[in-house]
Amino acid sequence: MLFNSWEFVGFFLVVLGLFFSLPHRFRIYLLLSASYYFYMSWRWEFGFLMLAVSLSNFYVGRQVAKGKNKGWWMVLTSTISVLPLLYYKYGNFILDSVGDLSGMFGKPTDFPELQVILPVGISFFTFQALSYSIDIYRGKIQPEPSVVKFLTFVAFFPQLVAGPIERTDHIIPQFDREKKFDLSEAVAGMKIFVWGLFKKVVIADRLAMYSDTVFTNPDSHTGPTLALGTIFFTFQIYCDFSGYSDMAVGIARVFGFRLMQNFNLPYLSSSIAEFWKRWHISLSSWFGDYLYIPLGGNRVSVPRWIANIFIVFLVSGLWHGANWTFVVWGGLHASYYLLEYIGTQSLNLLGLSHWIKSLVYRWIKVPVVFLLVAFAWIFFRANSLDQAFLIIGKIAAWQGSVWWGSSAITSLLSLALIGLLIAVMLLQAKGWIGIYYQKSKAPSWVSFIAFLGLLLGISLFGVSSNAFIYFQF
């Protein structure tokens, strides 16, 4: 059941009507039932997988809080949580990698391929459930007494399949607060939802028509065409993923809940470090809290710190997919981060710290950072490392003319939509258009006209009801 489908519209309206019709004490049961129905509409059996992961973290959390053998309890719940992820998402990747490694030692092994279907959003609900147990282990939170509330926290349907990855102490207290229907909040939520829907079905899905064709068969395309396809994919993945986050935030807000902000204009970043504070914020903070800091963060020797940076980025890459292309993508960002750090420290040593803070320096770096991120997306999108290097080689050679797709008008419209997106991002950066919970400087009548314009754009230029890219992660 996709957000960008009429099936979801019907589901949403029914759940919304029931939610505000029921007494407060019954609403949590409605949300739990609706969330499991929403998830099991893809494949019903995977609902039991999510239930098992949730229950293991809930009951182990209680044991961890008692303080006796809590390390072993954490090993148990981590194993129960991570094993399904390893099997469904990484099983074939592990077998193929072992087979390739054995072949390097003269004993090639060809393992049979596992016939598995990846459960939608398994990485998201696994990380969300695990954060609960880890926070109890650290003494950051106390165990949640209600299993129903905890199950609802893990399965909460607006952010279930593609985030943002929430924390217990942010969402569960919101279940306890009685909510009355607030028209202004509902309108604000729907505006966020419609903007996310516009980014998905008008921009992302239209860009996908070109980028998917180019990346599916790069041998048949020229360097300039592959470069344009890379730029299109750079904006496609942003509009696709941030569009989902916008819709999730908007839906939750209509119900009276506030999810965390997951994107904050990442393509206006002037550094790689800033980019990762603005892109997929919930995942970046998750890896920071539960991987980088336990590894020692930056409170270790320089070689160890460098290793920590690479570990976090490589794991982040692998989280996105079971392919070496994602590992290389993560490694590239780790290299960017470290080289940027070295460059910044060098400028400081040379007494040029004032230059770093200048507006000119920032706006020089913004396009540079964007191009570095776009280059890394080649590995993220390519089907294999060989294909990625083929694309890079063709772009570097820069031979031939640009292919404008099946329709030059469609491709030009795509460029115009990218221009519109950039204009909106700049207005958001200046505060004229609010982001999530920020108030807009623009008059209300301008906001209303823009809202109608988005609806008109969706009806005229909406392309499809394609699944969201991050559903596969």
C-alpha cells in the first residue's frame, strides 16, 4: 500500500475518522491494528517477523533493566533482531562474497542462490526496535510498561517502511497525550504531504523515466548522456526519499503526532560533514549514537578515529544494499569527509580561518560538494562496480552528444522541474517557505495558491505510482 495510491487514501480517511471518533484509551489499539494491516498488505507473513523482532526487544528490555546478565540479554535480542536482516537482505551477498573469496584461493565454490523476498522496511523497523533495547542498556530510558504502545511505536504506519527512524522517548510519550482534531494542524500536515507527493510523482518519477533508461544500459549511451542521467538521479533520489519523509511527517501531523525532521536542504550543504547532518538525519544520528560513539568517536588516537569514520560510512553503505557498489559509495563519503577535514585544518594552520567563514567560500563549496555527492551516486545507482566504472570512464571521455530521451519535451520539463526544486530550496533556506514545523514568512494567501498549484501539478504532470526507492532498504 503506497502513499501515492488511492488505496492508501481510503485507508487513511477511514483510520483518521475512527481515530478521532474513539475515546482516547482505545486509539492506541486502532493505531496498532491499522499499522499491522498497512504493513501486512504487502505480504502478511512478514507482519509476524516484525512482531517477533518487536517482542524480543520489548521483553529483553525488561531483563536488561534488572541489571543481571544484561550483556547476555543484549546479545540475545541483537541476534534475534539482526539474523532476519542478515538472511533476507544479505544472505546471497554473503554467499557470493564467500564464493568469490574461496575462488581467489583456488577453491571456487558456487553456492545455490537463496530464493528470498526482502521484507519491506526491514532495516527501518529493526533499527527502531534495537534502539529501545540499547537505550535501556545504557540507562538512558526506562522500560515501557505497555507492550501495546511499544508494538505501535515500532509499527507506526506513517514512518514504518522508510523512516524517519524514531526513538522511543520521542514517540511513545505522544501516544499518552490525548489529541483533539486540530484543523490548523491538519491543514499544515496536508500541505507537507502534498509537497512530498509532488516531489515523488511529479519530479522523482519523471526523472526516473530518463535515469532508469540510461543506467539500465549504459553501454548504449554517451558520456554527456550518462552525466545528465547522473544529475537526474541525484535529484530523483532526493525527491523520492525526502518526498516519502514529507508525506510521513504530514500524515502523522494530521493525527496530532510530530515525527522528527529527516531532511534539511542537503544539496545546499557547503561541506560533506554538513551534508550528512542534513541528509537522512534519523539514520545519520542512529549510526552516530549506536556505532560511532561506542567505537570511541573522536576521543581516540588519530588512526583509530580515521578507522571509526571508515567503519561508520562503510556500514552505512552496506545498510543501503547488499552490493559492493554501496560499500564503495560509503567509502567515497568517508574519504570526502577525511580529506575535507584535512583541508580545513590546513587552512586554519595557514591562518586562513576567516576565509572558511566567508560567504564566498561557502558558495564556492556548495556546487563542489554537490558534484562530489552526485559522483558518489553513480556507485549507489549502478548495478555493479564494472558498470559504475564504465559510466565514469564514458563521462570522463566526454564523447558524443546528449540523448534527450524518448521525448525532448519531457526531458526539458524535467530540467524545468529541477529548476523549480532549486528555487523552492533557496526560498526554504531564506525562510520564505517553511520546512516541516517552521513558519513561513510568505503571506497565507501565497501559501494557499502554492498549495493549489501543487495539486494542479500533481493532476497534470504526475507520472505514476512507482514504489519508493528506499522501500528496498
